[in-house]
Amino acid sequence: MAPTQISEELEASLFAMQLAGTSSILPMVLKTALELDLLEIIAMAGPNAFLSPSDIAAQLPTNNPNASMMLDRMLRLLASYNVLTYLLRDKVTSDGKVLVERLYGLAPLSKFLTKNEDGASIAPLCLMVQDKDAILDGGIAFDKAHGMPAFKYNQIDKRFNKIFNKGMFDHSSITMKKILETYKGFEGLNSMVDVGGGSGAVLSMIVTKYPSIKGINFDLHHVIEDAPPFPGVAHVGGDMFVSVPKGDAIFIKWICHDWSDEDCLKLLKNCYDAVPRHGKVIVAEFILSVAPDSSLAAKCTAHSDMIMLVDHGGKERTEKEFEELAKAAGFKGFKVMTTPTQMSEELEANYLFAMKLASATVLPMVLKTALELGLLEIIVMAGPGAFLSPSNIVAQLPTKNPNAPVMLDRMLRLLASYNVLTYSIRDGERLYGMTLLSKFLTKNEGGLSIAPLHHMKDAVLDGGIPFNKAHGMPIFEYTQRDQRLNKIVNRAMSTLSTIVMKNILETYNGFKGLNSIVDVGGGTGATLSMIIAKYPSIKGINFDLHHVIQHAPPLPGVEHVSGDMFRICNDWSDEECLKLLKNCYDALDDDGKVIVEELIVPAAPDSSPSTKNSFHYDILMMVNLNGKERTQKEYEQLAMEAGFKAFKIHCIAFNSYIMEFLKTTN
């Protein structure tokens, strides 16, 4: 039983759950896949090759017997985002069972995440961005976290400096190749200075195409000291904020966005002084649109803007902002060279999506900050249909940071590009309002939202549960010790369960006629209380760990009972699930049933919102509990092996399926 149509409200709820609870999963899974070279392994198998997870695991330095299973779940998620493509085939096991096996191949998007003919890809940029919060107090987040600016940190941490340089080199090579196909402004130049040119690779590409140009690669001394020699390129060390070498033209690529307006103006004035009367400065940068549209290009630029905000105190700029900087520095003319791209529409879309994936941690962290600051709740409190400016919102925050409105505007602009918020523009200022999606990220009539839900970490080669490795204990034991996290987990579970259960009770009638019901792992009892409120003749028993229910509130018709259920279920492997279901079978009357509410994953990793949502949670279960989301066939097999005689799927509510495991077929 699978939904063939998805309502606008359901789609919004699924995206909200993905944003609030699991949006950090995709970038971390992609990061792991790139670190393990999984895409390169597939690429090395040849054009149009498809490999099984076992084939791929065989090429990794691992003895982990679960590696292929873990890889399959990671690759399945990536396939649902069209990072990979897949085939399905039947596989017969040694005991005669027929299982569906997935084989994975490269999709068009993979082209930008694997090495091209020049040995470059966007993969190092992804690893650089993810190798690693400040509104109320001001300042640059990176400096606060590391005690120094990002560029100084590169000098100290040689490993990160290598990752950073590789990320910049590969991305510059890919983009510069396309720029040189379309931009003709280098023609006729005798000399050119690449300010902040790094190792000189970009300038070398320009000089190779225009060999009459004398190239000067200008950067900090520690950057160019190991720069390789390039024909026609001289490496010069110095500080661009002091002076810039002279040339017919100055080239600045991805430099302005690292710096504040004041610093950019200082740099541009130095560039003005370094070029002759008819000289020019060629700037390669993203340009922000004033209106935060939802195109891939706009999202990529907004992602980059947030990286600049937290890492450098810099910013991406609008066309008008660049023009104002140019005029303030003394330049008389300003042009945006909108040369047509020679990329196909599909190729460009794949490139932009690969770039968005490379900075995919930005969205969940911005949303997390917005929720922690209560920004969406502030807009809601202004009333239906209200639109507030960043200054209106900041006025309701406990801050004296003069830059807070600017920082908030940049965060809210990103959220608007994902339709988390809507916007209007008044006198050049953006005002923000709520969308249908916001409904699921702000308190409903019961004071609830799914915003508190969050978590993730990673490991494949050595086996084990990543959460246990990171924290030295299982998550349920960790929540007993960390009362703050325990409160967050209980709040998140109660909130999500309440939202979903409200919709289940509108469609599922299987609670009718029951005299008693046990909610196994019922948390604080909120879900069971909703059932009892609708069916007051039921005696409810809320069963969970002692530390979970010790502060559970008294609820009419609900008895809280503590037990050591997670000594059985903390791994949630098939074996442990089977133990639990057999215990449930033994606890039932002859005509009893187990009502199971779970996500169901499809065998084929399609790209629907519901499938992506399910695969996100599957990875969450894998890294935190060693658990899994299951297919319909897997649930039916578990039910039958536990002794149940019948298995039924009854309904779906917000992607949660209601299944009944029946003790008798009568």
C-alpha cells in the first residue's frame, strides 16, 4: 500500500520533518561516500557500470562484515537524490531465500563529484566545507570557535590547509574552464595580476589560452611559497590590503565575498591605483538576487553567503552592491558580463545541485539557529498574514549586536529560498512571513512542533554503532546521564508523535472495541493519552525505561509502567526486533493484535519526498542505534517469524504506516 498522490500539506510536513530532524544526514552521508571514494570506485569500473554494495565493499580496506549492508543504505539515500542511479535484481541466498539486491551506477550529477579529464571535481570542496553559531553577541563564528581567523587557521593546520587548497583548486579549474569558453575580456591584455590567486593554477589557464599575457600571481607569502612554476606566470608575495602589483588588468576571483564592505573597498582602491587609466578590474563572483527565489542557482548563492558569514565575516552581494563598491573605489564604469553559458540546461542543473550538496550542512545549521532564536515564532505571534522586517524581529531578541538585523536578513533570505518563509519587498527592504511549511516548524494549537528533533555522526570501515563510538555508550544510556539531551529527546518524540497521531486517529479505527492497550516505548505517554481521550473505555499502560517515565505527567486512563525494554531493543536489528515481537505475541490474548506505526521504505530508491524522508530516518537509525527502516516484505517476514498469523497495512498518516500483526486470522 503506497500513496499515489501527495497533498500539498503532506509534502510540506515531510519537508519540515526532513529539515528539522534529518537534514544534516544527506551532507554527512555524501561526505562519507566521498571520503571512502565510493563514486570513484564505480567510475573506475567503466562507463555505465553498475556495482553491488558487496562489489564496492570488496575494494575498501575493511574487515567489517556489515560494511556492504551499511554501504547499501548510504547509496540508496544518494540514489533517491539522483546522485547515483540503480538497478534491481533478485539474489538467492544460501538458505534459498530470494532477496532484492540493488546495484548502483553513476548518474549525470556524479560527473561533478568524480574526477574529470583534468583530475578535478567538486568533491574536495564538499570535504572542505564539512570539515567543520553568532547572532546575539556579534562577531565572526569561525573566529569564536577557533580563536583566530580562518586564513590564519590555514597556516597552523597543515591538514586543513591542504584540503582547503585542493577544494579551491578543483572548483576553480572547473569554473574557469567554462569562463574561458565564453568570456573574451582577456583578449588584448599585455599583463594581468591575479589577486589572491593561490597556487597560480587559474592564472596559468588564462595565460595558456592568451600566451601574450604576462601573468603575476599575487597572494600571501605562505600561500605561494610552495606554488609550482607555471610558464608565463611569476609568483609574487604580499598583502593586498597594503598594495597590489601593477598590470593592465587585475583579476579577482572569489575574493570579495570573503571580506566586509570596508575591507573590499580598501582592496578595490588598491586595485584602482595599480591599473592604468584605461585599465580594468575583472571580478568573478556570485551575484545575489534581491528577491530570494527558489532556483538552484539562488540556493547555491545563498548557501555560499552563509558560509562567508560564519567563516570570514564576508558576504555575497547583489549587483547594486557591487556597483556601489566600484563607484566608491573610484571606477567610472561597471558592467556585468552576462555571457551565455555553453553548458546544456541539464549539465548546468547537475553542476548547481552538486555545488548545493557540497554546502548542504548550511541549511540545517541556519534552520537550527532560527529555531533556537524563536524567529518563526516571533513572526507567528505578529498575527495571520503578518510580514516583519529583520529589524522588527531583532527588536524582540535579547541582543545589543548592531549587526543582528543584517545577519538575520541573510539567514531568513536562505530559508525563503527553500519556501520555509515567504517574503515581500518594501522600499528595498525584505519583509518575511509564514508559509504552509512553517506550520510544521512552529507551535500548533497544542503548543507543539517538530523543530526539537536533531542528530547524526558516521563510520563504515570498523563496524559498530557510530553514536556509541563517539560517546562511549549507547544513546539511551547517554540520555540517562545527560538530562538536557534527555529533555530534548523526550520533547522531540512527544511532539512528533502528537502531530502524526492526531492524523492517525482521524483515519484508523483499529482501537475500537479494545479493553486494554500497552504502548511499548511510549515515552511520556502523550500518544497513549490521545488514544484514551478518543476511546475512554480502553485501559492504557505506558511502558518505557524508568528514566523516561519518572517525570511523566499523570494522564487520565493511563498507567505508567517502567521496564528494561531497551535491553532487548537498543540495537533494533532484525534479531532483536524478533525477540520483542515474540514477547508481544506472548503478552496478547488469543485474539489480540500488535499495532505497529512505522515508516516503510520501498525497495527501489525513487526520488519522492516520502521516500527521501524514509531513507533519511534509516540512516539516522543506522548511526545512532544500529537500527533500520524496513520494507513491507521485511515487516511481514518479522511478523510471521514471531508467530503471528496475519499481517495487514491499514492506513498512512504523514508517511507513517499503521500495520496490524494479528495472532489469529479470525
